[in-house]
Amino acid sequence: MSAARSMRAWWGRLAGREQVLVVLMALVLAAAAIWFAGLAPALRTLRTAPAQIEALDAQWQSMQALAAQARAFKARAPLSRDDALRELELSVRQRLGSSGQVNAAGDRVTVVIKGAAPQVMAQWLSQARLKARVVATQANLTRGSAGWDGTLVFSLPPAP
């Protein structure tokens, strides 16, 4: 009670113009607090929401496409070891040409690369994954002045 009494006494000692200024200052501070704590973040969210929604929608569509691709891969009949090796050799001849050499030993295939362009390598790896259904299990590549050099090791499906 003492604090409330002292506040009333202080208020009573202020002139009318000072009381108006104190009330205006309190209103300005309250308005600023409401703006910075409540309205500004909400308005910022409203401004950025469409771009975020668009980005999330694009990401969702990409994930749906990858899921469809995974379902399609899963539904395909498995390749035999010989068919996978034949498809891998064909992809090396088509995409890498003289830049690639295939060496098969058992269920592992080593592809030696010499001076393959990065774009050609990307296309070849994609084709090898899709057609031969192999994935590299080991890679030892270096970037040279003429392109990529090194070896890639693939695992083939087991022979029946």
C-alpha cells in the first residue's frame, strides 16, 4: 500500500501538462511493446510465408518423385550377374568410350577411368545405376587436367 500511496502522491504533484506527457509516454511505450512483441513478428511471418510454402511444396514434389522412382526400382525384376555385367560394359562403351576400361573378377567389376569429363562421368554413373543396377562400392578418383582419373569398383548380383 505504501508504494501505491507514494505513486498517487507523486502523480498529484505533477502539473496537468506533465500528467498528459506521462500518459502519452506510457501509451507510446505500450504501443511499441505490442508492435515489437506481437505485430511485427506476425507481419514478417505473413510476408515470408508464401516463399516458404513454395519452397516446401517444391521439396515435397521432389520427395514424391524420388519415392515414385524408388517404387519403380523396387518393382523391377532383378538382373542376372551376366546381364548386369553386359549392361555395365555397354554403358562404359557408350558414355566413356576410350576413357573407361572394364575388368570383371567374380562378383566385382573394376572400371578404370582415364581423363573422363565430369558431365560424362555423371551421365555414365546414372546410366550404370539405372540399366546395370549397380552401385559403386569403392571409388578412388582424382581430378586431373583432362578430367577424372582413377578406379571405381562395383558389386554385381551373385551368379545363380
